[in-house]
Amino acid sequence: MDTNILLENGTNELEVLEFMLNNNHYGINVAKIREILAYQPVTPIPNAQPSVEGIFMPRDAMITVINLKNCLSLPDESDSKGLFIITNFNKLDLAFHVDAVIGIHRVSWADIIEPDSTINVGEDGVSTGVIKLDDKLVIILDFEKIVTDISPETGLKVGDIEERGERQRCDSPIVLAEDSPLLSKLITDCLKKAGYTNLNMNVNGKEAWDKLVKYKEEGTIADNVHCIITDIEMPIMDGHRLTKLVKEDDTLKKIPLIIFSSLVNDEMRRKGEALGADAQLTKPEIGQLVDTIDQLIDKMDIV
């Protein structure tokens, strides 16, 4: 699926595909989508996780089909077979079974309403935001969380950190921007096990940017930031916008910045490179993230 948004840099915008389950409206970032196919019969897998409908092979690759209604505890009320939204993220090709596709909307991350605790309960929430479109609300789903619940190792390869064993403690301060409570906790736990204990967590790019500006104005950047790690998809301000702001600032651009996201494919990698990111890594490779932090901090000239 072609999308012009991928050709633009740091606009803090995204394109959202609106789809339906029963009579409810949901959304997914177009950057995750490969194509949309009409329903095809699937082959069930014995003893599979309940949300896995089965597998099918539209061309030369086998794809797992996820029953999204089951994931969201919705009753199956539709008479039609619906559609498959074929996605690629976290190095996985997956099909999500939906009732209907409504269309694509171009929106700003600043216009996406962050879900409060009544919608998302800690690490169990599956919504990353809500968009108001005319007279309806479209819930943006956290597809990484949905897939991680089905197969935990698709979220972060925590075992890679365990294999490294005990590491020397490092006090280098790291600023992180990650909106998912689950992934934020997993990343924090993994980095602490890897020796990085001075972590400054932020729920979106705007919160991280405000802190960076504050440190800059105080003249304490060298004391408070040796590395920046950011997700791409975040409400208010996304990771690409944060990268653009950092790398266009004469004071902040020297700080190593790593994009750590499920969306780092070839096209997104070119976008990150154009914005000046020092490294780009695909979730769930948390071990590679630690190695990259080691290398970038070692090379950094702290002033």
C-alpha cells in the first residue's frame, strides 16, 4: 500500500486506516499495513492460542490470521466473512480479521487524544489513542500489545539480556520516549539488567522534548542526557518529529539518538536516516539496542 506520508520527514502526522468490528470504529497506522485482502478460508492450527484463527498462504508466504474480535473480547455478530488487513511490524507478517474497512484519514499526532486510566488500565490497555472524526470516535489500537499478549517474545527478546549475564553498572543518563506502558516497563527492566540504571522515561516525544529544552536552558545537558531512545508511534509528538527537533538544534544534535520501533522497515529507515537518527533498531531486538547504546555512549564526547 502506497502512502505519501512516508515521503515526508518530521511532520508529526500519520495516516490512519479506519475499520470496523461489529458497529465499532477502530484505527491502525497505515505504515503497518502491507495490503488488504478479501476473506480467504484459513487452516486451523491445533492447540493454537484462542485468538489465532489459523494460517493461509495468499502467495508464497504463510501468514498467521488473528481474530481481532477475540483479542478485544467482542462477540462475533457479523454475517459477512469480512476482510484481512495484512500487516508487517516487529519483523512479522500477520493478518487481522475485520468486518469492514471505511477509509484512510490523515491526522496529526497532536490531535490524537491520549487514553486515560478509564480506557487503559496500566499494562493491560490496548488503545494508544482516540481520534474524533465528525460525529464518531475512532479508537487506535495497540497492535504490538495485542500480538505480545498472544506471543510474548514478539514484544521484546528479553532472553537476549539474560544471556549477557551480569554487567557493570553504568550511570550514563538515558532519555526514553515510549507510550506503551507494557513496553516501557519491559525496556526499563531490560536496560537496568544490562547495567543502565539512570533512565528518564517519557510517555511521548513532547514530554521528552520539553525535558531536553529544560536541560538545555539550564546548561545541564551533559549531566542529564548521554543518549536518547525513541519509539516512532506516540500521541502528541511522534518519534520522527522528536528526532527532527533534536538534530536541527545546534546544542542537542551531538547527543546520540536511537529510534527503537516496530515500524523500522526499509522505507521508515530511509526516513530516519534523512532526519539524522544515529541508529535505528527494530523491536523486539533489545539485545542489539543494548549493544548500540554501548557503542554510541563510548564514542560520545561529553562536554
